[in-house]
Amino acid sequence: MEQVADRITADYKSIDPAGAAYFDQLRAAFRTAVQPYHDRVAKIRASFTGLPVGATENIFVYLAQALGLHLISPPKFMQAVAEGNDPPAQTVAEFNNQVSTKQIKVLVYNVQTSTSITEQLKRLAAARGIPVVGISETLQPAGATFQEWQDAQLITLQNALNAAALTH
């Protein structure tokens, strides 16, 4: 998001050089507004690097990497669910085993996508005492700012990671 903001600022400045100072001011304000998000990412990374987690969809891949979490879900499972397809049976069995044997410490799912397989995984995780965290692809709630939406998701995830660390 920082790279996108930098690019937008640069593009606006090239289109309207007279407004460069104003565009720089807006960019600086955005940088300040998202600093709590960056701080939380750094704190989670410092506390939970390498912790094995699972996700039902690949929308979590980049965030898991940024947080230093070890995402062990079968990639073909996550990709199939993201594309609206049934995941290969072997990946379903592998993911079920990861949850059943508590190889993952937190399960992340997309609140905007629900299938019988993802619902079953969520139930299994809850039954095994594995925290289950929902994230979304689009702004939620609708009236929230980007920063509020992203920070709320990180807080929920951080709480789940803390809970997982206490029970494992």
C-alpha cells in the first residue's frame, strides 16, 4: 500500500506540478495514518515469527509473510477455494490432518467465502481449541477507513495469536 501511495503521489505531481506540495502533504498524512498498522505488524512479527498457521484461502498469504507467520496450509487448497472450486481431495485430507493434530495454531478464513469444506475446517479447529479468525477482502464495515479496517483485522489476529501462545 505504501508503494501504491507513493506512485499515486508521483503521478499527481507529474500531472499537476504546481500542486506538488499539497500532494506531498497528503502523502505524509497517509503515512502518519497508517503508522499504527505498521507498528502492529512489527509487534506481531517480533512476537510470533515462525508460528505455524493455516488459512482457507490465499488472500492471507501476503499478510502471513509480512507478519513472519509460517503458513502451512496446502497451497492448492487455498487456491481452489479462492477460485470458487472444490479443493483436491488430497489437500482436504492434508488440511484436516493439520487441524486435527493441531499443527496449526490459528486458522484464518475469508468471511466473504464460505463452503461446506471451509465451514467443516472452522468447526474442527474450534473443537480442537484452535483460534479461528475471519478476515475480509473488502472494506468492513462499509463506513470504516482503510486504516481502521486493516488495524481491526490485525488486532483480531493478534488476540488469536496471543491466545494460541497461551494454550500451546
